[in-house]
Amino acid sequence: MSFDFYKDPNNQDEWLECPECGLKPRVWEFDNGRFAHCVCGENRYEHKHEVRAKAIGDYVRETGGITGYNGDDLRKNWNAYIKKLTK
């Protein structure tokens, strides 16, 4: 049995496309992690273009609450990474 926890982001039109594969990323967000990657890479586990953002669980442990948590950091990190690739 195979599981794929990555899905298309809800606000897909706000994410930049990878300049290599031409696709927008898939995302995986859960209590202990937030990841985005495109299909470039060796296999489904080793991604050539992957970014991360602070997980909500880590943020709560560090600050004691969710005030100030930015749920849009993963998208911002992805878009900044793609902009660097296209320079």
C-alpha cells in the first residue's frame, strides 16, 4: 500500500511554477511539518526543489501559543525560492 500525503495547495493561483518542470508544487502540512515540492527529483522521496516552513507545533512550543503564527509562510518560501532559481 502506498500513501501520498502531498496535495495541491488550496490557493494554487498564488504559487509560482517551477521553471524546470513547469508545475506548481504539491504541499504537505501537518502539526509537525510543512513542505512543498514540485515533481523534479530522483523519486517520490528525494525532491530536487523542496522548501519548508515552521510547523505550527514547533511555533507553539517556542512561543507558548499561536498568536503571530503565519500560515502563509510555506507559499512565501516557495515563491521566494522559485524567484531565486529564475534569476
